[in-house]
Amino acid sequence: MSVIVPIYKVEKYIHRCIDSILNQTYTSLEIILVDDGSPDNCGKIIDKYKVKDNRIKVIHKKNGGLSDARNAGMKIASGEFIVFVDSDDWLEKNMIELMIQSNRYYRADIVQSAFFYAYENKRLIDNRYSSRKDESVLLNKKSLMFELVINEKVKNFAWGKLYKTELIKDIPFKEGVLFEDVFWAHQVMHRVNKFVIIHKPLYNYYQRNDSIVANYSSRNLDILKGLKERHLFLQQHYPELLNESYKMILKTSLIHYNLLLMSRKKESSYVHMKDIKTNIKKDLKHFKVAVREDKHLQMQLFLFSIHPYMHLFYLGIRKVLRKLNLLSQPVGLEHV
């Protein structure tokens, strides 16, 4: 059982992450810590861990990004299974044990657990689509790909899942992009026959206090590139999912148009805003068909196609109406 942890500038969080892996109830682990050229003390810290525990393997490499670090870890992974852990996150003590048990019981290719949105002083769980008390769910390839595209029960995140090593060993993460998981996940899921969802939250996904708007850059648009690359894959293998794919591309395009509008880097933002507007206009017929059953998204598309600011005005009005309790609040996350 191999656990791969890419590490870069997380000196503040690294002990919590590694300790949560070392203290797993399932102890037969190969723990691969990949120092991705971190400029702080992370490299020295993980070298000390290696001396203390012979289950740990350490890789020191030049900075190449998250994908490159994960790929380096996969090259030397020797376990039957692989789990990816981001270095500012941490695991519940019995996560790996429960996931392996589920794998054995269902003979699954991948096991996914629910997760906590973990803040400094609270933890939240998304219970919109399932309850943590629900029984595990087994998905076949067709239902899995649908769930992946709509991004509700199955997430694109590489972390929070247990993979058969033979399933993913020859599918490297795309390097030089953000949102690398979006480029990767559909290729993996296409090989899956059995996918299990455990509804008990076992992974802590740490939420930093960074402002999305303040730190936004054009690189964030890589997610749209990933969704469009996936769309081409679906055209070839799952044409019945194209409408759902168009919906996801549209939702993401509208979100990033608004983020670009609020971005501090106005000059470069306008170029990308124009590109998004052009791409929505180019595929307008497909988007109209895709949103026929979604009245809210249908209205957003209609107003945006007239003028993007009308779309923003519509969202602003809905926000005001919610504050006045004249419009129902969207289902949110549950405090635990």
C-alpha cells in the first residue's frame, strides 16, 4: 500500500499531514514523500521522518509542480494500491483500513471516501447528495462517468481515493497546468469496472484563508481547458453525456468570467473575458439544448448572451432576495 505526498512550501502543515499517515490503523504502508524543490525547511523535516520510520521513502527533486511530484512518486510506488494525499491535508486514523476493507469486499478498482472541508476552527461536510450514515454505493463505469461529469457524488480530486496501482500506473498527471485532476480523472475512470463510495468522511481537505479573487490569475482558466479536453474524450466514448458536459463547461465559464471581472489584473483579464464570451457564443446552440431542464442556468445563459453585466445583475438580485428571505437559501454545508 503506497501513500504519495507531494510537498512544497507547507512547513506549517507538514507534521500534521505526515503524522496522520504514520498513525493509521493500517500499518503496512510505503510512504513516499516527494520534496518538489521546496524552498523552506520541508526537505530537512521529511529527511528526519525518514530516519525515524523505515516505511518512509524520500524523493528530493527540482520544483516541477504538483503533477510532476505525483508522477515521480508513482514511478517508485510498489504497493498494490495508491493513495494521494496533499501535504496541507490530513487523514482520519482509520481511513486506509476502511478503504482497503471496502476494496476487498466489493473487489473494487477505486474506493472514494467522503471528506471534511477543514478550517482552522471548524469542519464542514457536504450532505447535499448523501448522508454520512448512508450505506456504501457501488457504481459501474456508465454511472460513474455520469457522476464524474456532473461533479456531485464523484469528484475530480485525485486525493480521497484508493486506486489499484495497476489501474493508474501508466496514466501520468498532465504537467504545467493547474487543476491537473480534471485532465486526469476521466482517463482513469474510463478503465473502472467497480467504483465504491464510502459516505463516512475520512479525509480532511484543508481550506486556507486565501481570497480567491485576490489570488486569481489567468492560470485558473486551466480548468476550462481540462473540461474541454474531457469533452472531446466524451464525444468519442460517452456521447450520451455531452449535454451534461456542456452544462459544466457553461457553469465554469460563467464563474470564471465573473472572477476575471473582479480580478485586480484588469488589462489581461479583458482578453480572457473576451475569449470566454466568444466561446459561449460559438457553442450557444449546444448550451441552449443542454440547459433546457435547468431554469436557473437557462436564465443565466439568456442574460449573458444579451450582455454579461445583465447576468451579474441577475445574480446580485438573487443574493439580495435571499438576504431578505424572499428567495429560498441554497442547501449549504453542515457543521460537524
